Amino acid sequence: MLSRKGIIPEEYVLTRLAEDVPDHARYRARERRARFVGKNGACNVAHKNIREQGRFLQDVFTTLVDLKWPHTLLIFTMSFLCTWLLFGMGWWLIAFAHGDLDHSTQVERGGDPGGFVPCVTSIQSFTSAFLFSIEVQVTIGFGGRMVTEECPAAILVLIVQNIVGLVINAIMLGCIFMKTAQAHRRAETLIFSKHAVIALREGKLCFMLRVGDLRKSMIISATIRMQVVKKTTSLEGEVVPLHQIDIQMENPVGGNSIFLVAPLIVCHVIDQNSPLYDISPLHLNHQEDLEVIVILEGVVETTGITTQARTSYLADEILWGQRFVPVVAEEDGRYSVDYSKFGNTVKVPTPSCTARELEENRSIIDTMLQSPKGTIRKRTVRLKPKFTISDEPS
């Protein structure tokens, strides 16, 4: 893990990275709402009572790619062993039928053992037939065994085994390549902030999160979208346990496309079309039925494979009245990114009301900015003296 290697401090572990949770935190987590999407992007859905299991065999290649590594390596090994044994038995039967294994038969047919021509030279037992099967399929020529023109059946078996060996090599090597180059491997270095925040921006309440890429190779045509998942009930009384609502997002370059060369703060303006329109600080607790899912998609520059990174934020993982600190600074003619501050936030003056109440009563912002508390907070952020001068005599 990057945090354990010292690249990212442990207190700022990102959502794509696993975290060590203490026992008391695990106990409290049981009371929280079940996640639809985990912090690492895995979907928390269990498929049960699937009756038509044969559908998975209709797409054997995808099934092999989806298997775990121990199962894949077991199938890879058994496919070669089974074909070697099968064709080894075939070579032994051909030699047995032709009389290559019987010394007395060779003398009767040729009069002289030296004049007898076998189907396959140097096959005296099943072990030698098995070794010849391996030599044929993996194209290893040791020079001690070879097929002669004496038996057309042997030539036919040679052709069939070569074709079968090529097909098995293509399928198994392609499967292993796809497993090692899967798109979600690249997503491990696409990171999200551990918490999301809600604060004022341009006089409006905004839901914000930070996204970044740890690699220098870029994600081409990167797009980001967000959904709110919550339990709803229709007017007819139908209960929808996982109702997904798309919400619009804004970012520094406009639209859903982002230029992810440096960490960006992606913003969603909470307006009357937003499902967060009636959310207040009182709703941001672990019992609230609310989950915000963030999906980042793009094309890997080096491989051309489309990748997707996902994360989610429960209600108690959304911080009200906080803002992300800057992580990009100009140093020596280039821009430097400090990932130790990736998830850091600071408190900012924010009204403790919903976006609906704020839109209906805009005077809340004016009152908050004119209050002494808001003024002091602003001065504290801008001026931070390192020492004080006292007029009292010592």
C-alpha cells in the first residue's frame, strides 16, 4: 500500500486505499447504512439464487478472466496435462496397433529388426509416448523421436495435436494477459478524498470532493459523474430500496470532462434540481439513508484501455462548513503537488440551513458575513502572526 510505503501519510489515507480500522470503529460501523459502493470502488451486492448457471459457460473467456488467480492457474495447468495425457494415449495406441512395442512382431514383418519402420521411432512404452506428446504440443524437438511416413493415422494425429495446442496456448495466454492488464489495476492510482464537503461557493451551497491521479501517465477523455442512492417510496406505495438519481457536476474546466493532470476539486451546486436540496447539517449522521456515488471514467494513455474508478460517501462522511486546502504550488518554475494535504480541510463560515432555506432567504449570507464571528474568522485566515508584543512591563 502506498500509505504504508511512506508515499502518503497514514492520516490522509485515500479512499482507493485500504485502511486499518480499530475494533471500536468496526463496532460503530455496524450501525451505519449498508454501502452500495465501497470506498475502494467494489459494489457491495451479493447475487443469490441464480438458476441459469449455464449462461456463464456461454462466455467461457470472460468467465476465465473473472476467476481468481488460483483457479485460473489450476485450469491453465490441467488443460495442458490433460491434452498431453490424451494424445500420449493416442500415440501409444498407434504404436501398439502397428506393432512397434512388440519385438517379435517386428522380426516377423521385416525379417530383420533393423529393417522394420515404426510409426514413431523410439517409442517402447507409454512413458515414451507421453514424452513424445509433450514434444509435439510444445514444439520441442529433442531428435530422438519422430513420425515416419509409415502410418497416415500418425500424421493425422500430429496435425490435430498441433492445432489443439495452438488453440489452448492462445486462450490461456490471452486470459492471463487480460487478468494482468485489467482496467481496474490502473484505477488503483486514481484517488478520491476520504471525505466530501459542503460549503459556500459564489454565494451557493456546493457539494465538493477532490480527485487526483498519482501516475504521470494521464487519463485521456476523463469524465466524472455522480449519483445519489437512497431508499424512496413512490406515490403508489412502491418501495425502491436503491433509487439512483443522477446529479449535475461542475469542475474547473466546465462540463463533466476533466483534465486530470493535477488534483481537482469537483463541485456540485446544490440547487432546486439537486437531491441534496433539503439536506442540512442535522441530516449528516450515520443513520441517514443517503449515499453519494462518484464514478470517474477515462482511457489509459499507455494501453488505450478504458478504466473506471468508483467511490462513495455516506452521510457521516460529508463535512459541513469545510473547504479543501490548496495542494498545488509553484516552485522553481514548475507546479508541485503536495499529496500530504490531499484530504485536509479547514472550517469556513457556512450557514447551518438547507439550500432551499438559503435560496428563500438570501439575507442569511449577509448576516453571517457581517457578524463579528465571520469577520474574525476571515482575519485569522489571512493574518497569522508568529509573535506578539506586550505593553505590560516584565
